[in-house]
Amino acid sequence: MTTELKRSGDTHHGDGHHHEHDHEHGHGHDHDHEHAGGLLGRLRHALTPHSHDHTEAIQSAEESSRVGIRAAWISLVGMGLTAALQIVIVALSGSVALLADTVHNLGHLATTIPLIIAFRLGRRAPTRRYSYGYRRAEDLVGLLIGLVIALSAALIVWESVRGLLQPPELTNLGWVLAAALIGAAGNEAVAIYRIRAGRRIGSAALIAEGQHARTDALTSVAVAVGVVGVWLGMPRLDPFIGLVIAGVILAVLVSSMRTVVHRLMDGVDESTLGRLEQAAAAVPGVLAVQDARARWSGHRLEAELGVVADATLSLPDAHALGERVQHDLVGRVPHLDRVAVTVVPG
């Protein structure tokens, strides 16, 4: 016998019965992985856009989508203002490094709009053609984000090589330095906001976008270093910094695409299945747990598993046991939106 439960606010199906669950689960959860210590480990953790299967809050599907859309719009405005300021100063100064930083910012603007569309599309009800809904659009946008970032890195390399062969005459270096510092502060603020929002709702795409904004902040600092180099009589340091920026962007791109492909291939952290199995096994009446599976659909988790119960249970009691298992799983596993439980006689 199989029963299925959807998160709070959705309809609970099981043998013809329908129940509404309007309660919220606000449990916090620690990260289920460790990071390397030391300065190198912290830097790698800051630059690598990894997803956290167990994160800071449990949201309903509708609420998590609203959080994601709001975060995307607010960060879009913040990065737009930063990019506009940098475009003006690039025109005045001719700085290749600042141009590289600005191009990357514009790339983020170009990828944020499809992300907003994907969040909205994911809220649409399933249809006969798309019976699981449209949430995978968010993961597909991740591929588009990777393509735009790759193109921006290629443009940066082209401009940097041209700058190394024919160093431009830079002017208004004071303004370039000011723009770089403003860009670093603005991008870091956007990064913190996006990453926190992404972790709250379990969105790998939003977390990755936040990590990209963080690399923008670091590259803005690199621009400031290039300006100092020009003041010290090393004009080729500016396009060289542009090449360094391109290298950082490509490294982040590889990590980002690894996460996106991981989710498109229905991959989850092993700890996710462990949490599902432990929560189900803790329910009184469950003798064993078998065949646990889970996958991400956008920023929501879907799961299925079997629980072994006493063979003498009546059909209504077995159904009630399945409902208790489903209720506990939804309460304990962050971002779990739909779970199907099969009750197997022991």
C-alpha cells in the first residue's frame, strides 16, 4: 500500500482521503559536510558554489518561491546600480581590469532575469504533459547561467590579451580605484543576501549566483590592486589582472556546472537519504526502512521509500502508519515537498 504526502498547504492523498496540513516546521539544521581548515580551505569554500541539502529553514513551496523571487529582484537592482557606475568609469579611464569586472556584473544581470522566470514557472500547477510540474526549469536556467559566464570569461581574456600587447593609456585612476572599492562592497552585500536566501529555500542556482557575486567582489579588489600597479609604473599589471579574473571566473564556472549537472542527474547528498531513513525508522511501528530515494526538483525535494510493518496490521492501521511516517519526514527533512511511502508487511 502506498500513500503520498505533499508539504503544508498542498493536498494529502492516501487511499481516497484528503487532509490539509497548515502547520509550519521551523527547525534549524546544521550543514552535513565539513570544509578544509586554514586560509586555503576558507578561500575555496567562499569561491566554490556548492549546494547544501540541509539548510537553515523549512519553507512551504509557495513561500520558498516568493523568497527566491524577492532575493533575485533585490540583488538585480543592487548589481545594476554597481554595474552602471562601473560602465561610466570604464569609459572615462579605459581600465581593462575594471572592464572585466563590469562585464561579469552585466553577465549576472543577464542571468538573473531567467532565474526569476524559472521561479515563477515552477509555481505553475502540473499538467497532463508535465505531470511533475515545471520546477526543473530552475535547474535548466543553471545551464544558461554557465553559458553566459563562459562567454563573459572569453570576452575578458580577449580584452586582456589585447591590453597586454597594446597597453592602453589609463586616466582617472582615482575614480577607477573608487569604483573598484564600491564594486567590492556592493557585490559582497549582494553575495551574502543571495547565499542566505538560497540556503533558506534550498536553491542551488541562487546559491551559485551568490557565489558568483562574491567572486565579483574579489575581482573588484583585484582591480584596485591593478590601479596601484599602474601608479607604481607597471601599466601591464592592469590587463594581467584581467586574465587572473578570467581564471577565477572559469574555476567558479566548473564548480557551478558540477552542482547543476549533479541535480539534473537526480543526485543528492548521501546524508539526505540517511536523514530520511532515520526519521522513518524512528516512527513507532516501523520495523525497517527500504528502497529510500530522493531527488531535487528545482529547490524542492521529492522522495519515496518503503517501511516494513507488522504483517498483522489491518489496512486502516497500515494506512495510518504510512501517514505518520510521511508527517515526520516532512517535519524533519528540510525542503521535502512530496513523499510517497509504501507500507510493506514484515
